[in-house]
Amino acid sequence: MAEMDVDALHQHYRSILQSVPDAMVVINETGIITAFSRAAEELFGYSSEEALGQNVKLLMAADDKVQHDDYIARYLHTGERRIIGIGRTVTARRSDGTLFPIDLKIGEANIGGHYLFTAFMRDLTEQRRNETRMKALQAEIVHFSRLSSVGTMASALAHELNQPLTVVTNYLEAARDLLDTPDADTMKMIQQALDEAAKQSVRAGQIVRKLRDYVSRGEIEKRPTPLVPLLGDAVALVQAEMSETRGQITVSVSEDVAEILAEPIQIQQVVINIVRNALEAMDGAHGARVDIRAQSVSGGLVMISIEDNGPGIDRDVADQLFRPLASSKSTGMGLGLSICKTIVEAHGGTIEAMPGDNGGTRFVFTVEALERQDD
């Protein structure tokens, strides 16, 4: 009966060697191969007959060969485990000399005072190849995304420069008209107009420089920026750009919001674009109003909402507004909102449009808050 059990055990053992999906190699405490599975034959290119009785270093890269015998001796003497029961990725060697990565797991058994070590190995060549392909693909996607963003920003450059250049034109025309009566008071007003025109010329240059920086480095330079002056200047710029008052603009900032981490010129452009679009959409309707609110939200962010009381927008349309060349205006090209999305996302925030609480349209975007340091 015992002899039959031993025969059955041997048959079972042989069936394991024939069918185990991962390559399985059994070695003794001197490193000699005592079992070599069918999957191991396919993986390494050796037949079982060729491998049995050989030192397992036959299957190893040169670096591991040097350390293997020392590793076994150290383990038998101290019990220190470096691979057994842990597993790791190592480099193996095929019969033709080619090297390839494997996932190696080792188990041990003590039989009659002698150790046997069973190694299970899985070829990682295809996995590594796929990882390399995925990394290359991800790099291409990032590159394409950046090129797409740059293309959008380049297309929108004329759209964005129109605002400061229009202000420059208005101030210069006003200064020209004031020269018809060049007394002391009008000369002072002319000086102020020229100062404002110069500021807007500098602003136009900053817009171009920021686009150049984004193209060259693909990044932005965020710095502590007071939010109230940023919003106030944006409102003043919109009002100066438009030749006539088209509606009331209000600004409300929560007391717990002082500064944000942002590139101020770019965030200001986002606010200007949205406010300008809102006023143009309402087209000077009686009681037209745009409310700008800022408050702290979770995650160390500041949420800025810009809501008008205009005709409103459908949710389906709102979802498409930030796509390049999408616009709800018959004469618009939709570049402004596309660049708004690019700017906000480059700052690590999100932006969305939705129907307002009072029937108009509400835009909401987030920027990073500047954490206050306790004294």
C-alpha cells in the first residue's frame, strides 16, 4: 500500500512538472537542478535532460551567478532571507545566451535534514515591452495634448490681445481729442490716459511672454497673489474696454480668502473673458448684472463663481462650451473659453458652466489657496 502511495505521489509530481503554467525549477542546497518543468523547458530553451544535474547558475545572468552560492550558504548558516518567500524581479539567461527579465518566487522544504528550493518563474519580457509601449504612448499623448493646448492658445492670442489693445486705442483717442483744448487740466488728463495706455501695452507684452513661456516650458509660475485687487482690476479692464456700460458688475470675496497661488495675468484673463462674454450675451439688456463671488472650499482651494442674469444656457450646451471653436454666440469663435479651460487646468483647477440659480449662466472655477502661516 505504501509503495502504491509513493508511485501515485511520483505520478502526481510528474504531472505537476508537465502542467504547471509558470516555469518551475527545483534545486538542492548545493544549487543542483533536480526538477525542470515543461514550462521551464519552453522558457529557457533547455530540455529537462540537459538541465537536470546542472548548477542553477546555468539559468542566471553573470551578476547573479557570482552571488548565488554565497547566498545559499548564508541562508543555510544564518536563516537570512533575501528572496525566499518574498520574490523579486531578476534577469535570467536562455540557452542561446539572451537575457530577459523574470518574476522570481522561491519556496523551501526541509526533507530529512536537507533543503530543497522550488523556484517559480514568469517571463516579464512582454510585460516590460508593453510597459515601454505604454510609456511611449503616454508621452505621445502628453506631447499631443500640449501641442493641442499650444495651438489653441496660439489661435486665441489675437483674441486675448484684442482686449488690452482696444483699451490702448480708447485711451490714445481720448488723449488726442483732449489735445484740442490743451489747458492745465486737460494736460493732466492726457498724462493719465497715456499712463494707462502704456500699462496696457505692457500687459499685451506680458500675454505674449506667458504664451512663449508655456510653449517653451509647458509650465506656469504660480506666486502669492491678492485676490481682491486681481478681481477689481479685471472688472476695471472690462469696463474700460467696452465703450459703453452694458451692465452692473459686483465683486464679493469671503473674509477667509486673502491670497491665491496663481499666475495673476492668466487668472485675470479667465475672469475678463467670462465677464466680457456674459455682458455681450446680455447685449445691454435692462437690469443686466454680473456677480463675481469667491470663497474657500475644501482641498485648499478657492472657488470663484461668475453668474449673470441673462437668458441662460442649456446643460447640454454648457458641456460643449470649452471645446475650441465652440460658441453660443453667432459671431464668436469660442476661443476665449477654450483658453480659460487651458489656463485653469494648468493651475491645477477645474472649470465648468451651468444654469444659474436665477435663470442666467454661472461659471465656476477653482484655484489654489495660499495657506496662511500661523505666527
